[in-house]
Amino acid sequence: MRLETNGIYRPTDKEPFMNERQREYFRNKLLAWKDDILREAKETLQHLQDENQNHPDLADRASSETERAIELRARDRQRKLIAKIDAALQRIEDGTYGYCEETGEPISIKRLEARPIATLSLEAQERHERRERVYRDN
């Protein structure tokens, strides 16, 4: 186990994979991420309600509608992200978190730090993307 200089725990490859401390670390990381998204969504909703005014100028109205569409599209992406975060939290509960869905091998701690919702190891993800590219090019 490694403690950062500020005393905050960071998982490493030198400790048993997905031990209780690592699971708790990633659970907290995922929950904090989800809370941030929900807070931003609430702020966006408030902003959209406040912005729901009639613009007499057509250019202002068009600009406002464009901003609204962009914000709603971003919220939809974040809604999908929340579903992935919830799925990752469920994997922590059932003991499958951190293991590649394709190979069953551990996903590296570095990859999980960068993308805590990852379901594939880096190698499996690269294979998946190569196959996707081949099908897309055909």
C-alpha cells in the first residue's frame, strides 16, 4: 500500500489485487464521480429553467436553442455514464470489478485509475477497437 505525501491512499500493483482497501477506494472514486455528474445535471436543469425566456431577437433565440441542445446532449451522455458507474459499483459488490469481461484477467490498476468504469483490459480493448475499425471500414 502506498500513501501519497498528503496521506491519501493510492492502490498499487504491489498489493493483492482487488483487496478490500482497493475495492473501497474504487467504490469511493465511482460514488464521487457520480455525485459530481448529478450535481452538474442539477445545475444544468436550473440553468435551463432560468434561461427559459422569450428572446425577442431571432439571433438570440437561435443561439439559446443551440446552447440548450448542446447541454441536453451532454446530459444524455452523462446519463449513460451514470449507468456505467452503477454497473461498476454492482461489479464491486459481486466481486467481478477490475477483471476483464473478455479474458477474466485483472485490469491494470493504472487503467482503472484512468477509467474506473473499464470492463476490458487494455489489450482486450485494443483488440475490440481493431475489430470495430475493420467492420466500420467494410
